[in-house]
Amino acid sequence: MRKYDPNALTDSDSMPFGEYKDYLLGDVPADYLRWLLKQPWASKYPRLVEYANKIGEEGDDDEI
């Protein structure tokens, strides 16, 4: 079980940039989050990387 992190992003937080800026993270396609993880600049957004990794582990492929 994961430890609760009050600073972790959730599905109800907004995407901060890009094609899905201002969309709820829960509505951003998993493919886009996987793409984000491959970008060299992704490390500038550690909370978003953590969220995207969590989604990848869950195998969530829901798209808007």
C-alpha cells in the first residue's frame, strides 16, 4: 500500500500545460501521460511525473 501524500496530484487536479492544459488529470489520456514521461524536461514536474507513473502502473487507458 502507498503512503498517503497530501502533496500528490490526483485526478481532480488540473494539467498545468500542453495540449490538455486545464483539463482534469483524470481526463488526460494515459497515452499523453506516457509520452510526457519520455520527455527530457519532465523532471521539472516531479509531482506530475509521480502521477503519470501511478497511472501507468494502474494501466488506466481511459481517454476523454
